[in-house]
Amino acid sequence: MSGGSREFFDTLERHGHERLLKKTNGTIRFDLEHDDEVDHWFVDIRGGAVRVSQQNTAADIVVHSDTAFFDRMARGEAKPLPAWLRNDITFEGEFRFIILLERLFAPPPGARHPRTAARDRRRQG
């Protein structure tokens, strides 16, 4: 298992509650392939409360990826929906969770919130 994947799930578990997922209820299992093995990460979201485990159990959606690509998503270098469209990741289950996955991953490197960018432009102008 890569350090990036473990760090992503550890951070998700420590944070515990995701404000952007407060209306979300469901489960996601990530099957991450590396060296002819598969690591399973199970994410249970209930009203924004997020729990993470390494269960290999049924979920509303199962996302398949190799660990190296998943690490890119964890760093914000790739996003789930475009990755799925390019077939860099695959999934089985409810499509709506692919959209919701965007909220779990880091923004692209150097990204700023639109309000911050607008405030910075006003200060420069």
C-alpha cells in the first residue's frame, strides 16, 4: 500500500465529518490494485459523518483503481469524474457517488477558492 493512499484514508477518518456531504448517506469501497494484490477501503457516509475501515464488503459503489493513479487523485492531480471518463478508474454501482467523490479529494495544486481569488484581485487593482 502506498503512503499516499493510507494518508488519504487516515485523514478522512480523522476529520470524521464532511460538511459538504451532510445530505449524503451511502457506502463506497475502493479496491486499489498494486503488485498483484488489492487493498480494500470501505467508506461509510451518514449525514456527513465519515467512517473508514478496510472491510471487503458490499457497498453502494465499488471504485477500482491502481494505487498509483489513486495517489494522484488524493493529491488533487486528477479528479474522479474525468478519470472515469478516461477509464483511469472504473466503478460498479450508483453513479451519483462518482459525482460525490469530487468532494472527498483535494483540490488541484495551486487552486484557490473563488472568493479568495476575487478578494486578491480587488487588492491588486
